[in-house]
Amino acid sequence: MIKQHLIYKRDKWNMLTVEENGKTLILREISDQWGEECHTFLSRPAMMHWAENRFRKEDFAGNEEEYDAIMAAFKEV
């Protein structure tokens, strides 16, 4: 059974979802600049490591609430 988690969605072109397919985590990032990127992780710690590198706290200076919401959504997966 595949369970899908929505991490964020700004519009129909800027979103990030994670699908749980057994032990495999499939992360799909869609952006209007880069198109769709798909990452496959075999563990939650590997996904969290990617998320911490992709969404650095320094990039959200002045908008810490958005950073906290994104990281909380990752932790719920």
C-alpha cells in the first residue's frame, strides 16, 4: 500500500511529496524552474539527511515558520 505525504504545495508547479512504498521512500519535487526531480531513499534517516541539506536554516532567514513547517512535515513521514 502506497501512502503519500504532502510536504508543501505553493501552487500546481511548486510542490514536494513523499510516497511510502513499503520500506522505500520516493520523494518528488516539482518546481517551475527545474521540472520534476525524483529521489528514492531506503531509510528515513537518509531522507532526513537530504532534507536538512536541501532546506538549510540559513536560507529561511526571516521566515523560520516556513522552515519549521517543512521540517515538521518531513518528521511526520
